[in-house]
Amino acid sequence: MTIYADSSFFVSLHLIDRYSPEAWDRMSRRPAVWISALNRAEFTHAVFQHVFWRKATVSEAENAIAGLDRDCRAGVWREAGFPDLAFMRSSDLARRYGPALGVRTLDSLHVACALELKAERFWTFDERQARLAEAVGLNTSL
């Protein structure tokens, strides 16, 4: 089974938040989870937003990034290139679902990547993103 996880999932694994126990539980099953350059870029921004909001220190943010890097080197994640058609599919998702779901660009880009990579599951802690994933037929559960 292949899984596409958005950045909220990776953040919950590396900075403690209310979703961390669920993220850790899901990873305890050792699933095959895709990670792309989009995930890594958004992860870095999200981690440093925690610093801005004073929910984490710079040191904790750097440790979180180092942890993700270690996981990548250890093969915890399945490295995936950014799919060529993800931007086109993202635009299509915006037209089809934006009016009803209020999806943001990154929401639709993550879902588009999951679709293009033919992921069997989509893991996110972002409710709006989960609604979009479910609307296009992606399974968001374990």
C-alpha cells in the first residue's frame, strides 16, 4: 500500500502537537509513505512557523528538520519526484472543488501529487485538505 502524506503529517511526527500520537501510531505499521520536494519545502516552512508562533525554538525546529533528513537517509520515506502534471491537475481540482470546498493552492497541489503518484491513501490532519482528498476518491483513513 502506498500513501501520500501532506506536510501536516510530517510536522506531527517531528514536533509534538495534538496529532502526534495518531501520526506515530500510523507509522508504527511501517507503511510506504511518499515524500517529495513539495513536502520538504512546506515542512520547513511549517516548522519555522512554529518558531514564529513561539510553539518551538529555533533549536527544536532545526532538530525537526534534521530528524526528517535522517528518516529520508534511513529509507523511512519513499522519495518521489514532483509529478509533471501536478500543476495542471491542481488547477483542475481548483475549478471543480474550489467553489464548494474553499481549497487552497497547497491543498490541491498535495492532492494532485497523490493522484499523479497513484497513492492508495492520503494522510493529512488538515480538514479542508481531507475533504478534497475524499471528494476525489482518496482514502484518508488507516
